[in-house]
Amino acid sequence: MQEKRWDEILVGEHEMIERAMDVLQREIDKLPFGDIDIFSVRRAVDFLFLFGDTIHNKKEEEYLFPLLMERGIPKDGPIRVMLLEHDMERKLLVELNDEAPSLTKQPEREKIGFKEKVFEYLNIRANHIWKENDVLYNMGRRVFSEEDNRCLVENFTGLNREHYGDEAEDQFNRMLDEVEQGGKARKSLIHNLTYEQIDAIMETLPIEVTFVDADDMVAYFNRLDKEKIFVRTRSVVSRKVQKCHPEKSLHVVQKIIDGFKNGTMDEAEFWIDFMGDKVHIRYFPVRDDEGNYLGALETTQKIGNIQKLTGEKKLLDD
């Protein structure tokens, strides 16, 4: 089978990017009043950033554009425009990635703002693809030699492998399949782990973790048979969390739980002096991809030594 040329690779990647854009457009058209597949939206934004920017744009910025300039294409012409548009796309994708997880819980005004930002990205990217396919790549076809083609293909393959290994192209296709299939395709990475690995990871964490389910029942805590900051035994499991706290703090516990359930609170944190150390205690709501409340997570950590850190440490101790 004949190896693809540099331009065939990039045009093919544009087609994959456009497929993700189509999914994003389809879902965002439903806003602000329709029900969207938030999994598709988040995966589309992920794909457009992780593949469209980190892989595709990087190939152009690190290899294609420099070689075009070496062959006489001025940087202040189309290349400068492409770089500016890459920056615009990147900025919008970062913002969309930050905003997408809580989109379904946002008021109408925020959903409209998100929709407008998506449309801005889609417009920039669509025009950008047209300029590259019809203008910039034609310039490359005119000035590149067969050796240039070989070098570009080699570098493109190397960049893929650097980020995703030898099966990079298969991984890109799997990522795109998840975008197009939406919530039906959701696969948690947890399936790659055995029960023993999950348990060992939780026991190895440098923080204490407690999970309270949606019915306010204590369901799990780690460091089961290890020393803990606050003594906790198996007897607390299946007990109401309200029964695990002294009366004087019960109103605080209830306020946090209620805030997590009604979506008015996304985090609560406290820090106290305890046994000669500073202890940081944080609470987070746990939700599924649709935003449904699954429970609350408590993390507890001694941070006295962390507070003492200064400067940088970049080398391993001998």
C-alpha cells in the first residue's frame, strides 16, 4: 500500500476535525432550551484540542510552516495568518473545555454565551481549513521536493508516536468514534484496572478519602488498616454521615450536603491545626456525565510540610 503524502495526511486530519465539528454543531444547535448530549460536547471539545490542536496544528507549526519558509514562502503572508488563527482556536478551546463540564447546570444566559463561543470557534476553524486546503497546501505542493515530502511524513509519524505510541492512528479513530457515538460510547478508563489495582491505588494515595453516597450514607474510606489523621473504623460504613459528626458541626455538614445536591456549591474547604500539623479538609460533589448527584467526596491531608516548600526541586535525591 502506497504511503500517504504530507498533504494527504493533513487533509485527512482536516476531515476528522470536521466530523467532530459537525457533532459539536449538532448538539450546540439545541441550546439554550433543548437537551444536549453533554458527553458528545465534552468529547468533541477534547478531540478538537487534543487532536486538532496538539497533534494537527503542532505538525504544521513545528514542521510544515518552517519548511515552507525555508522554501521561500514568506512568514508574513499566509503563514502568519494561520499562526494567528491557531492561537485564536486554542484560546477558545481552552475556555470551552473549562466551561463544558458544568454547562447543563448553567442558566440560559450562560448557555447562550457558550453557544456563541462555539460558533466563533467553528467559524474560525472552518475558514481556516478552507485556506489551508485550497491555498497554503497548494503552495507547498509547488515548492516541496520528494525529499521534503519524506521528511515531513517522517516527522508527522514521529509526533504521533511521541504522543500516542505506535497505535496512534487507531487511537485517533477511537477518540473520534466516542465523539460521534456520544453517551453510548462512554468507556471509563477504570475498566483497564483490576479490583486489586484500584484498591492498591486508593490505599497508596497520600490523602485520606471518604465517599458519602447520594442517600448520605458513608460508603467508603481508604487507608483502611493504616494510620489516619482522624480515627475511623469500619463501623461508620452504611451510617448516615450526619450521625458521624458532633452536634455542634451538624448544621455545617447539612449545609454542604444540601449545597452539593441543589448545585449551589461545588466545593467546601477547611484547614485546622491538629497534632502539631496543619490539616486541609476539602469536600466535593461527585456527579455523573449528565450532572446527576452521586454523592460527596471528602479529602483530608496534612499540609505542614507542603507549606514549608520554597523555590523548586527538579532533581531526584541521591
